[in-house]
Amino acid sequence: MKVLVIGAGFAGCCAALLLRESLSADVSVLERAKVPGGMLRTLHTAEGVPYEYGPRVVSVFRGTPDLLPFLRRYLDLQERDIYQGTRLRPDYPVVPFPVDLESLKRLPCGATVERELAAIRERGEPPGERDLRDYLESSVGPTLTELAFEGFNRKFWGRRLEEMPAAWGKLRRLERIAATGAYRLPSEASHYYPAGGFNPLFDRMLDGIDVRYGVTVERIDADVRGASVLTDAGTFRADLVVTTAPIDALLGHRHGPLEWRGYRVEIDLVAPRPSRRSGRARRHSVRVASTRRGRRRPSAARPTSA
Ligand SMILES: Cc1cc2nc3c(=O)[nH]c(=O)nc-3n(C[C@H](O)[C@H](O)[C@H](O)COP(=O)(O)OP(=O)(O)OC[C@H]3O[C@@H](n4cnc5c(N)ncnc54)[C@H](O)[C@@H]3O)c2cc1C
């Protein structure tokens, strides 16, 4: 069976590897970038110091015990103690993440958060079911809802909290927060970082697999004989196509509006030279164009400064 996998990010590499191992499929991967990894990629500063573009560590949570042996086939994972900090507002001090109640108390809004959590505890009622806002406000109070969830949710899903079902909150078992006093429950997760960074993962997973770099897929068409994948480097045919790139755009939105939006993320790597005006090094400029319900809404590209 001839299989085309679109995208050589983590999902595409896993699909290619598993299809080849379990079905002995003849797999080719089409990747528009010059390197694999997608959003999970170790970059280096001019001085050769590694840093992550995307996720920084491998964390093994409840329900993912098979992750570690799988990754250890390809990476020398070393257990690390990690500290993560976050600012709930740009003008607030950094607090540990997951946030504990003691740190929250020291924030300008600390007394309000405490009061709201105490009121929830006292009421002792199950969380609201109307929508995600109702669920969150009745689980962690309006202040934490605004600080920790409102903007994050908008960025991730392009939706307001009242446009999403309460079930999204239940996934995180937030109703326990008022009882335990922690904004996000500390997990028992162990954390690992691979010696040499993440990049070898992809080279090793793709070892022996036909990968075409610098090929951008533009459309997928299907007929009784299989699928045609139209790219800027010609048309490829396959019995099966697995895409890890935004499927709504690749299918020309011909199946109607999708429930959730797709992303098109374009990354420009800017040389880490100090900018003349600020004297600070410039980082990535990232363009995000979202497609929601079949409509495309590109947002302006804005360079970010370090
Ligand atoms: C800053 C940051 C922090 C993150 N932190 C975490 C975290 O802590 N935990 C966590 O679980 N996840 C985290 N993520 C998310 C995680 O990195 C991604 O979910 C994961 O890497 C996605 O893998 P993927 O293969 O699905 O997609 P991608 O990595 O986006 O891979 C898709 C690939 O397809 C290619 N492609 C796209 N369109 C086309 C096309 N038309 N033709 C050909 N090729 C195409 C792209 O070039 C890319 O290589 C983070 C991401 C970022 C950016």
C-alpha cells in the first residue's frame, strides 16, 4: 500500500513510522520545511547554546506511561528537576506554574481570589453546567477565570468562554481547585530533557523513510483509484493520505464548515542581532492565519522582541 504523510512534525513522523512498522506500507513524507520537527525543534543561539522553539521538556503524566519507552528508542532522556514560572498579567510578578495559593495571595488580586475560592468552598455546590464560563467561574471564581483562562482560551480556540461547553473544564478536574487551594493541581509528573536536544528524534524516526523536504502540499483530491496530492513540486498519488497539516484548507473547505478552526503558522527566523533602536536581540516573527468555519481571517504579522 502506498501512503503519503503530509508534514514531518511529531505527528507526521509517528504516523510514518507506525504505518511502516505495522502495515509494512510504502510510506513517503511530504514536508514544506527544509527540516523535520515542525513545532518541536531545538534551535541554537549564535554562541551554540540550545533552546527550544516549542515544548521544552518531556513530561510523563498520568495515562501516558508508554510514552517514555517509545521516546527512549530514539532519545537519551535525562530526568531533570524543572522550575516553570508564569505571569498571569504582564504587570504581575512571576509566580510558579502550576500556581499555588501562597503565590496567588502575594499578587495584587490575591485577597479577591482567596475570597472567591472561600465562597465557592462554602457553597459546596457542583460546578455550573451552562457553558465553560459558568463552569470556570463556579469552580475557581471570576478573577482566576479572567486571569488564567479567558485570554488563553481565546488564543487557542479563537472562542469566548461562553461559546464553549462546560465539558472542556471538566477535563482538567478544576472543581478540586477550591478545595485544594491550587490553581492548577500539581502533578506527579517526571520531566526529561534529551541529551543533544530534540532534533535527533526526527532523524531517527524517519531513518529509511522517503522524505521530500521543501514540498508544499496545496490540495488533496480523491477518486475511486485513490488520492492525488497536488504540490508545488508536482502531483503525487497514493492509496492513503495522512495529513497533519490543516485539513480544512487542503480539502478546499469542500466538506463545509469545520467545528474547530485550523491554523496556518508561518515562522520567520530573524538573525539574533541587536536591533538598532532597542539594543535588544530580535526573535521570531510569527504569522498566524486562522481559518474558522470555512472562513480565512489572516492576522497581521508582528515581530516580537526578546
Ligand atoms: C512555544 C510552544 C510551546 C509548546 N508547549 C507544549 C507543551 O508544553 N506540551 C505539549 O504537549 N505541546 C506543546 N506545544 C505544542 C506541540 O509543539 C505541538 O502540538 C506538536 O509539536 C504538533 O505536532 P504536529 O506534528 O501535529 O504539528 P507540527 O509540528 O505543526 O507539524 C506539521 C508539519 O507539517 C508541515 N506542513 C504544514 N503545512 C504543510 C503543507 N501544506 N505541505 C507540506 N507540509 C506542511 C509543517 O512544516 C510542519 O513541519 C507547544 C508549541 C509551541 C509552539
